[in-house]
Amino acid sequence: MPLIPRWRYMTDDSKALVKRGAVSLLVVFLAVIVLRALLPWVLLGVIAWFVWSWVARR
């Protein structure tokens, strides 16, 4: 039995719970995509900062 026909038999609270879960999953998915794209730049920035602080001490 598909999930969609069951939707009309669900209570309002359970519908809200499903909607919040779907939105949360979408936000986590988008965050993973953005962080995966930015991770090399963040690592490069951290390495550059360490090199800069090391050069500044000498």
C-alpha cells in the first residue's frame, strides 16, 4: 500500500511530524552538499593561517 493514500487518515500532529522530518532531512542534505564543496577552501585557509603564523614568529 503506498504512503500517499494513508496521508488523509493521518492526524494533524503526525502530518506535522512528517513534514518537519522532511524539511530537516532537506536542510541536512543541503548542508552536506555545501560543506563538501567548501571543505577544501576551509582546509586551505587553515593551512595558510598556520603557515602565516609560523612565518610571523620567525
